[in-house]
Amino acid sequence: GEDVEQSLFLSVREGDSSVINCTYTDSSSTYLYWYKQEPGAGLQLLTYIFSNMDMKQDQRLTVLLNKKDKHLSLRIADTQTGDSAIYFCASRRASKIIFGSGTRLSIRP
Amino acid sequence: DGGITQSPKYLFRKEGQNVTLSCEQNLNHDAMYWYRQDPGQGLRLIYYSQIVNDFQKGDIAEGYSVSREKKESFPLTVTSAQKNPTAFYLCASSVADRDPYEQYFGPGTRLTVT
């Protein structure tokens, strides 16, 4: 079956890097995504990576993909209070996107 | 401004009543989706539609119904048969079958049934 798993909580100090991890089971996933959800709002696509890539960098965001281990991570450099949100990992298979349960990132001063 | 609108933001209903949640998009997207979000859980797919007048059940379609009479609109009806309807409902749209298959989300409707 299709499954995407991630830990529920992460707390980091302001200015440090945050690393959010995700594992997925479907080896035929073509794209993998990171979405951000702020309180009471919909999801916003942060970044995505194609399955034949192993890294993608976009300003403060770095996505690493280990296809052999089916492991995806999102690194946020210089974490700020505005980065507080729930981050969802997701994988695409055919016309469906499968979402993980989300990691709530909290920032401490 | 292009985007997806969902209304209302908060909705309250008594048990046993059907309720319809609105979702409209002006992005000219072919595909539209309804998800349900419960605390500590990921998004679960209720229904999706790739084209007007056609839709498919997602993983948790029981107790829900949809229609897709216009490209811009994909309303979701939560029927009295849905055993646990209180949740946050999210609508999304995308260009059908074009990579990277990004889904654009509306702001959500929080439904409370008592």
C-alpha cells in the first residue's frame, strides 16, 4: 500500500537549522513534495523534487532524497519564527498525492 | 487574482442534517479534490474529479457526495450518513496530469456537527 510517515513534532531554536524527515513506501513515486500549513489555513507548496534527483536547493530550503532508503528530508536554514507551521511530506503516484500526517515545527527563542 | 475560494470558513450544523461545502477556482484547472484533515492526521482524500461531469471516490468517500457540473466548481455534501463529520475540509485543484502536478489549496472550511 501507499504510506508516507513523518514524526509529529520538532522544536528548534531560532537561527538554527531545522531538519524534517519523511519516509515513504511506494518506490514508483514520481514526485515528492513538501507543503506548509499555517494555523487555520490551507496548504502551500514549498518545494518538490523529481524522483531521479537526490538534492534540490531553493534559498533557505534544501531537499534531500535517498531513493534507495525511500527517505526524504527538508532542511530549513536559519529558522525564523515565521517558519512555525505544520510541514507535510507527500508523494505522487499516478493521479493521486499521498500526504503524511505532518510535522509541527515550533521555534523557541 | 487567481485562486481557490472555500466558503464559509466556519460551519455549524446539527446532527442529522446534510450540509454542502462550497469550492470555487478561477485557475482554469481541470482537476479538483476534496480532503479531510483531522488533528494529528494527514490529509485523507474524499473525492476527486479530473474533468467536468466525472468524479471518482477517494479513500474515505462514504457519507459524502460531490458534483462537478462546471469546471470552476466542485461542491461537497456531507450527508447525515457520515458518522464523524466534524473536521477541517480542504479543497484543492491542479492541472490534470501535467508534472509536477502541484495542487493548489483553498483556505479550508471547519465543520462542526453537534
